[in-house]
Amino acid sequence: RLMPMDGILVQTTRSIRALIGIATEGAPAEEVEVAYRALRDQCAAAEREALRTPSDPEARFDARASAVLAVAYRPVLDVLCSGRALRSEDAELAQKSSGWLNLAYEALIQGDQDNVERCLQMASAFVDADEGARDPSSPA
């Protein structure tokens, strides 16, 4: 059974792609800022939904994966929305997390909930490690 095509993960993915598109195509700064704020609001909603931990495994995956994806793409979006050029290392975190989210989705389709958890944890681990590396208040 496949996830609905209008879930929060699909919406977040579309919003990220749209924002990357307008930011790289040179849209006016105000338009980029409005789209970025809307995406951040959508991501906050995904994080709140993930914390509610719905009982349905697909709904839970949808919310958690969306929250992880949003955090993983935050460095890319921050760079693009500031008008700076994107470097390969800016996109590395998003690519690694996306790979693990794809594996988690495959496990979900196969009904392997243990593997879903493992893959989601790996996708989150990249994000958590990167957040800690950027936080100047974190212990060395």
C-alpha cells in the first residue's frame, strides 16, 4: 500500500523544490522570502505532527520524514535564499538524509517497521550531527 500523494512529506518536498527553483531563477527577494517563510511554517507543522506520533505507521512516517527532510534542506535553503552561491558541501547533508529517507520509505512499503526506524534514525543522525557542528554553544 502506498502513501497518499497529498501527505505532508509530498507537500514539503514540492515546497522545497519550488523554493529552490525560484531562488535559483533569480526571483525578486520578496518572493523568495515569502516562499521561505511559508516553507518554514509548513515544516513547523510537520515537526508538531511528528511529535504527536500518530498511531498509523504511514502517517507517523509521513510527518517524521517531512520534519527530517525540512531540517536537512535548511542549510541549502538558507544559502539560496541569501543569494549566495551553493557549494557542494552545502547540499551534502540534504543528499545523505534524503538517501536514508528513501530507504526508510522502501522499508515502510515492505512493512519492515524496525528498518523504517533505523533508516529514520540515520537520516536524523546526519541532521543532528550537522546542527551540533554549527552550534557555537555546543561543547567541543
